[in-house]
Amino acid sequence: MQKARNKGWFKGAALSALLLAGGASAATIKVATVSPLSGSLTTIGSEVKRGAELAVRAQAGAFRAMGYDLVLAPYDDQASAALGGQVAKTILADKGVIGVVGALNSSVSNVLAQAFAPAKLAVVSPTSTNDGLTENGWTNFSRVVSPDSAQGVAAAGYIADELKANSVFVISDNTAYGNGLTRVLLSNLKKRGIKVAGYTGASASTPAQIADVVKQVKASGAPVVYFGGTDDTGSLLVKSLRAAGVKATFMGGDGLDSPSFLQRAGIAGAGVVYSTGFGPVSAFSNALDFTDRYKAAYKTAPSGVAVYSYDAMMVLLEGIKAAANQAGRVPTRAQVSEAVRKVNLPACFSADKSKCMTVTGAVNFSNTGERQRSRLLIMRFDDVLQPQVAKVQIVTADSLK
């Protein structure tokens, strides 16, 4: 009966909480993740949860030594801004939550950050790249990934210098992420003097849009198709283009940097190019220890999203520890937000990688919440669908101003 009651309570509360440290007299510190845990982006959304979960496990002992039980509460937003608003209300109502990692999608992160701003509840995004997220004056929002502006500059440069294309057909998936990424690209294509053969929107949920876009692309004869959006629509679009005989280079942003993209696209993914701050996990100097721990926990290899989510949670937890030490108790939401912006985690060069705080390198933030220095990659899937690094670019917060 007790087991049944517990099951019903979890279902009614729509909350899955993971208690990772014990102690009857210890105070509880609760953090949350927000990402798609159901729906078409479940695969990549679960990577956000898992990466953050590993960081919580890694830090549980340190918090226990400070006298705190560390609890993780994962929330499912189904990649929906509307549902994200409901999730935000639920989190705000739980006064125990003093920090959040997420969301995956920029549209959801926008809703979360805006809803959390009055309460100064810190949210650190591992993946949301829309430029506007750091242009609102929110002191509670930070991110560890490069913004769309960096991807737009890098993508336009690659199209001009490596692909040497004279025109590009640009497509958005009609999300905040897709619209933001494509508009930045359009601006940079103009600076490069590259013609835009067409600019339109299409969503995987509307097959008629996909069919219409394929016809437009084929009629344009553009040598490059640029897609701004997530892998569900991207994979359907490239498959449809290839089925229609369109051989143009298909390029996109980090929304295509997902294991599920190739699962969905199959052989149509060969030759696809994308910009990403994530990339292969093996490219990070501290990847081996993280990968071993991830495989032990989840019986599968991690993606770059899991790595960035791990670092986002590490940043949040470091801020919480600093705020707790200063306050001498469980810190307030406002104290945590302030401390997160002051976090300065160095790159790790230790021979013992288990002692490294981050996987992606040094993390500290500008006064708008942008990471001061990050890496951006141009990747290409070869003929056997293996991702290859085509170009590496270092991005600084100052260069984006």
C-alpha cells in the first residue's frame, strides 16, 4: 500500500526527484533540470538530464560534507514553450528549488528565464543559443554554449570560403531557435555578398510545408541549403530533399548535433554539415573520465549535449556552494544567482581527470551571462556517417558585441 501511495504521489505531482545524499539532520538543497523527456526530442532532452545528474552525483559528497542533502528534480517540458510556462510555475511554487539547468530549446529557456527573473532564480542553459536570451538584462540567466551569432558568423564563413557557394536557400523550423539562427545567418550572408535564393519556414509536424519547401529548393537550384532548427525536422527535410533528387549541400546549426539526427536521416545524412559548440565528446581533453562514468551509469555513450549539461550543473553547484559558505546556511535564490555570475572554473590540466570540475574547459561569464570563451566547430558527416571536424573556431564574449 505504501508503494502504491508513493507511486500515485509522484504521478500527481508530475515530479521525479532523485535523492543522492543522505543524513537525517542534514538540510536539503534542491536543483532542477528542464528538458524534453517525452515527445520527438526525448533522446537529446534526456542527455540534458543525464549530464546534470552525473554532476549532482559527483558533487553529492562535497555537499554532504557541508551538511546538505543534494536533490535533483527533473522536469519534462516536451520542447514546448507553453508547457515550459506551466513547468516554471511549478518550480517557482517549490521554494526548495534554488537553481535550474535547462532548457534544451531557446523558446523554453526564454519562458523560464523571464518567469524566474522576478524571483532571481538562477537558470544555466547548456544548449539554448538564441542571441536574445542574453539581451534582456536578466541577471539570473547564464549559458555555457556559444550563441547563434557565433554560429551564423562561422557558417557564413564556411559557405563562402570552403563551399564557395554563390547562393543559399535558407529554411527555419519556425521555432525561436530556428528563426534566430537563420536571421543571424542571413545578416552574415549579406555581408559576404552571397545571394539568398529563398527564405521560408517548415515544421516536421506539417508535412505539406516540407513538401512545398522541397519544391521551392529544387526550383531554385541553390548549391547550398541552410536549415535552422532541431533534428526532428532537419532529418525529415534532408531525407525529402534527397528523395526528390536535390544534391545541394545541406547545412545546419547545433540542432543537428544529436544522435537521433542520424537515426532518423539514415544515409541521407552523408555529407551534411553543421556548426556546433558540442561536437564529439572525444575532442575534449577531460572526456575519458566523463565518458567512463556516463557509460557506467547509462550503458551508452554520451553526446556533446550531455557534456555541456554536466558543466552547466557544475557551474550551478559551484555557485550554490559559494553562496552557502557565505550565508552559513541554505542560500536564497537571489544569493545563488549572484554567485553563479561570479563563478570562475579554470581549465583542467590535472593528470587525474577525476579531479577536474569541467569537461569543456574554463567557465566564467560576462555581465550578460555569456561564456567568456568557448569553442565552435564546423562538422561534416562523411560517407559512412562518421562526424569529422572540418573547422575549429574560438569564440569570445567580446567578439560578439
